[in-house]
Amino acid sequence: MSVHCRTRKLQGFLVLVAFLAALFLLFRHHRRNSNDVNEFPSRIIVSVDNARPSGENKRKLQADTEVQSKEEKPIYLCGYNVGRIGNRLFQFASLYGIASLKGMKYVIHTDDVINQMFLTYNDSHLLITDNVATICNRTIYRRERLCCGFDNRILNFSPKPGETYRIITYLQSWKYFENNKNQVKKQLTFKPNSIASAKNVTVDILKRFNVTSRDDAVLVAIHIRRGDMTMKNTYGHEVATPEYLYKAVDHFNNFLNVIYVVCSTDLTWIKANMPRTARRVYFNTPNAFPENDLALIVSCDHVITTVGTFGWWGAWLSGGHVTYFKWPARDGTELRKGFSDDFMDFFYPRWVGY
């Protein structure tokens, strides 16, 4: 055999060996991959597009992350509970309105007087909890400049997830919650016992004046606040005058079948000063539970207010025509400084002042 022939046979053998080696390596690689799949059956293979979001997908992922972060770290808003029912109602409504404006949760205690009177409930802007002390332990503090006016300065902040704010004190302006007034009214739904009390008094009123149907009478509540406001003091409180009362009654005498429902702790004064033009008057005996008196005022068609926050809330929740005494504070006093120049941050704009 020639040298040339032997060389060609050797080359063919080497090619065959290389081919068989390649087949062996390919078979072995396939088996290893099969074992990997069996060992990790839940492995998820991510495409390049999903692994590295770009454009719209990237923006959506970022937005979803921000929403999740906010949900995980709510922004709380705390108050400082001072005063009686009327004051507390302003604090509740104003802080609830601010919370809804800023995307926060207003925190109140389960035993808060507001929860005792109304059917309040947790929603996206209210948290009713026993854990108020812990949540409101460390806060970013903001204080109003006007007790009875709108202070836009306290709204000049941008809360971040995980922060807790505290805004004080009285916050007595409808402007703080006008942005979400319908939801405030839903939160301030009276409990059944107060509603039943108001209905019982209404039945007694209709019987007293021989009215067979509620639709046949127009009930006008008159809330007279005197008491502590008549005491000599330098703070500046004023009380409504008999002249105001005459003007207010004349305002509602334009309605047919009017019955005036008087709610006051000073029935002696009101009986002595009630205008004679008011032909049908029902003097309600003050209730041991003030929320029942408030529910009675709210159940009336219209309201005559004098001074103070209790009557203010009876008027606002009633939703009817309202008159108010225009001069609740003496000029030059500390109380007068707490109102806006025209008092209209406090009084609701559709009401009529005398």
C-alpha cells in the first residue's frame, strides 16, 4: 500500500472519530439540560423585554411601585381635640377635608365623642382606631393663625409616605371641608337613638298644633345660645339681640304653615323676647343628650341660628334656609382677631345675615 493511500485512510478515521465525539458531547449536553428541568421544574425564564422594562412598561412599573409604596406607608393626620360638640365637629370636618385634599388618613380614637354621636366609618381618609397614641406619638406640627377663619398657610405642605402630621386647633371654617362636603355629611349620620328622639318630638309638635301630616307644616328651628357668652369677659363674645330675632322670624314668615321650634338652655329669655309675629311656637325642653337636640334642629326644614358652633352645625347639616347673627365678636377684642375681616370664612355663603 502506498504512502498516499495510508494517509487518506488515516484522515477518514480521524473524521469519523471527531464525528462520534461530537455526537457524544451533544447527547451528554441534552441529558444535562433534561436533568436541570427536572431539578428546577418551577424555573421562570424571563424575556429580555420583561427583564429590562423600557418606555411605557418602565413608566408603568415605576407608577405601580410608587402606588404600592404609598399603600404600604400611609400618611396620617392627627388633631388636638378641644371644646364641646360644636368645636369637635369643626375639627372633625376640617381635618377630614384636609386629609382628603392631601391624600392622608385622619386618625381619631374609637371612643371619640364624634363616634359616640354619629355612624362614622373607616374609609380612604378616616381611620378609627384604639391606637391613636402610637400613631400620633411623633408628628410634624402645624398650627392655625385664625381660630374662626380660613388659614391657607397651614395647607402649604406636601406630605410624603410614612409621615404623620398634626394640625391644630379649632379650624372653624367651612372652607377646609367644602372640597368634600358630601362625604363629610355621610360621615355625620346620626345614630338611630338620636333620629328616633327627633321623630318623637316632631310627632308631639304636630299633635300640639293639630297638624295631621309632616308635609303640611314647615318647621323652623331656632337655636338660642346665651349662657356662658353672657358673662362679662374681655375675650369678645356677643349674643344675638331681640332685634335680630324679629328680623329672622320675619324672614321665615313668608313661608306658609310655619311652626317655630325653639332649642335653648335659656327658655326664660326666649319666651320674653319671642316675636309676636311668630304665631305657632314650640319650646323644646333641653335634652340630657345634646346630640338629640342637635338631631332635632337638623330634622327641621330651616334654621335660625344666633351665635356659637352648636347652632352652626345644626344649620349646616339641615341643608335648608338659614339666618345668622352678623356680629358674633366685639371689635378690638381677641375673639374678633380670630375671624376674617367680613366673618365669611366662618358663616356659610348661602346663609342670610341680619
